[in-house]
Amino acid sequence: MFCYNCGCHLSEHDYCTSCGADVALYKRIMILSNLFYNEGLARAGLRDLTGAVTSLRQSLKFNKNNIEARNLLGLVYFEMGETVGALSEWVISKNTRPEKNIADDYINMIQASASRLDSINQTIKKYNQALVYCRQDSKDLAVIQLRKVLSLNPKFIRAHQLLALLYMDSEQWDKAKRELVKCADMDRNNIQTLTYMREVDRMLAPDETGKISRRKDREEAVRYQTENEVLIQPKGVKEPRRSGVGTLLNIMLGLVIGVAVMYFLVVPSVRTNVLNESRQKINEISNESDAKNNMISDLENQIKEIEQETARLQGELERYAGTDGTLQSMDQLLVAAGKYVTAMQYSENSAERGQYFQETADMLEQIKAGTVLEETSESFQNLYKLVFEGIGPYMSAAYYEIGNQLYLTSKFEEAIPILEKAVEYNPDNGDPYYALGRSYDGVGRGEEALAALEKFVEIYPMRDRATTARSIILRLQNELAN
Amino acid sequence: MINFEEELKKFRPSLEVEDAEESIYNQDLTDMADLLVRMIQEVQETEEQ
């Protein structure tokens, strides 16, 4: 104990031996503080936490610097689940005596783990929220919140008490009793706990009228209490004797009833469900099938259109390319035109010109054999015609010379195709017509002979052979008329 | 018979960790020893006057 005035260590005298201050009352205050601390310590040892808090607070009211009392108060608060209260006391204790103070260890124990501190804070927030729910008459939510709180901090006595109160309000006496028993285990002499416990015991006890009768004895019940439930079994109740046959009959009857229920109630509904599901599936499949059919028909139409287009394009291509798929005819025509142009560079009646004309004619023959000229383009036809007419007179004369020789030697069958070419190359050349007409007449083709000779007479009416031609025409007309 | 509403009033919200600092600062730590010292000082001042 130290002097309040000079801080000197006090002796057994009622005055300070250093400064002379009267310390009698001061000493009594300190002694009282220590007395209350001892009482608080004893109560805490006996698990009377509420009493310990009262005594320790009293000790601190006498002497706020009683570090042991403050530290113990913090411990008691912590044991009651009041963590913030405990921290407050330890912080004050540490400020009062910074060195060699066990409060330092207590504070570090709590603050060392951030998750623990957060858990403590969450517990407090949930408890406060539960209180709000209670005041808002949302008791179910409050119960849920309090259960969460107690799962985080099972030592939180106030939460246990509030939960017990809620159970009591909803007449769940057994659950309330359970919570209150936990409170009593932690804090023996808590008045609130004891009050609630008395109320719960009163509600749980059987009706006590104070009169004991034979009838009451017979109706007296045996009560078994487990953790969660209270089992009440009346005395004097005898269980009926059970026989094997009876049991078997009961089982058979149960089976029959079960089968009947299944058959009449369950099976139809199951069947209906299965049918509905099947119908639904069939509908879905049918819809899918319709959609796919539509898609197929669309695709088929598209295929037809594409095939038609392909055929058209193929035809166009073939028209341009010829039977072997290339632009052969156009190539040939260009070559023929080139030969014709080359031929024209030579002098008329020259052998070279004649040769080139012949080659040009051969190429035009090939073109004509492999192409339908009317189906070619206009430019193709024009070029063909130009080249054809260019070589026409020469080729006509050449073919006429050969054909006429054959006609004169009466080789009519051989002369006819050659003379026809001569006429084709130059329709205005009348000489081939005469030889052709005479050749037709020689092989008995009267009508063609008539036409050829008439053409000859039309072109050369004044020629010597025109008279002969006219006489033959008359004869042929008579023959044809007959 | 316990009245729920009356009993509920006895339950006060618990302080959160953030509020602990303010609570500590607002605590009145005056004890009997402080009152005694103050009383003695007042008496001494009166005597000196």
C-alpha cells in the first residue's frame, strides 16, 4: 500500500511516515477493496459469476487501481460471453499498469487471431439483431439468430436466457428448461436464470392439488427426462398380450390393404402420368418430324433448282466448249480465220493460197460437224460466215472441177457429194448446178435434178447448155407428173 | 407468470468491438480513494485560506 500524497510505502501507522498525511481512511478503503476482491474470487470459484461481478465492481469502486480485481472481472465477463466487457477491463488494467500485467496476455490471446475477433464481432451483431427481431415480433427469426450466436459462442449467457424466454413464450417448456440448465451450469446464482427456471418447472410439473387419493395413485405417471424430451408413462397401463397368429393376421391384413390402396389409388395415377408423358413425347417427336419434313422438302426444292441451274450452265458451257468439253470450236474457228488471213497474203491462184484455203475449208468442215451453228453466238456465226464466204469461190471452183470430171465419166454417185459442196461454197456459181442436176438425173433422183437444173437455167439462161437443161426439165416434169 | 414484453426490456444490446473504445473513454473511473483525496485537498485548501 502506498501513500496517496507522496507515494511512499505505508507502515502499520495511520499516518504516512514520509509526508505525515492521514491515511487511516485511505487504508480502510484499500482494505475494503481487497475484501470485496476476495469475495469476488470466492464467488467466481463457486461459479457464481453474477455475484462475482457484483463483488469485483464493488472492489473497483473502492479502489480503481486494484489490478487483480480488474483482471478477474475481465475474466468473469469473458466467461459469461461478454467479450467486449472483458476487453474493456483488460485495456484499463493495462493502462493502469503497463508492465508485468497478465491483462496483456489476455488481450493478445483475443487479438492474435483476426478470425477470432471477427467471430466475436459477428456474435455480438447477431445477438443485437435477434433483439431487434424480438421487438419486431419476429420471434422465429430471433430464435434462428440466437441459435447461430450460441453456435459461435456457447458461453454467452444472455443469449441463452433470451432464447429460453422465447421458448417459454411459445410454450416449448422443455427446450426452455434445457437452455436454463446450461445457464445455471455456467452461472449458478443468476437471478434471471433462477426466475425463469422456477416458471418452467412450474409449467412442466404435473397438476398438484395437494390431495393424495387412491385414484390419483393409480393415475400417477412415471416421468423420464432425456436431453430433448420428457417421456411420461402412466402407471398401471398393461400392454396387451401378443400372439403369433394375431400378428401374422395383422400383417396379412396390412398387406392386403396396402395392395388394394396401391391398385386403386396409386397405380391409376402412375399409369395416367406415364400415358401423359408418352403423349407429350409423341407430340414432341411429331412436331420435330414435321419440322424436319418441311426442311427436307425445302432442301429438295433447293436441290432441284440447283440441278436445273447446273444443267443450264452445263449446256451453256457445252455450247461454248463443244463435245469434249473445251472451247474447241472457237479455237478451230480462230485457226481457220488465221489460215484464211494467211492465205490472203499470197497472190491469187498461187499454190500457197490454194493450200491454205483447203486447210481453212477442212477446219470449217470440222467446225460444222461438231457444232450447231445456230446455237452459237452471233459473233461466232459472223466470223464463220465471213471466212466461209471468203474461201467460197475458190473452194466451189475446186470442187466443181473434181465433180465435173466424175460427172463426165458418168460416176454420178461419187460426183453428187462433191458437186453439192461446190454449190454450197458458192451458190451463185451456176456451173455446178448443171453437172449436179445431170448427176441426180443419172441416179434417178428426179426432183433434186429438176431443182438443180432450174437453178442453172435461172443463173445462166443464155448458155448453150441452158437449152439442154430446159429439155431435161420438161422431161422430168412430165415424169414427175405421171 | 412471466410477461414476455416486460422481460424483454431487461435485455439490452451488447456492445460491439468498434464501440469498446468509446465505452472505455466514457467510463468514469473515479473511486472512493479519489473522492477521499479530493475531500482532504478541499479541507486543506479551506484551512489555508
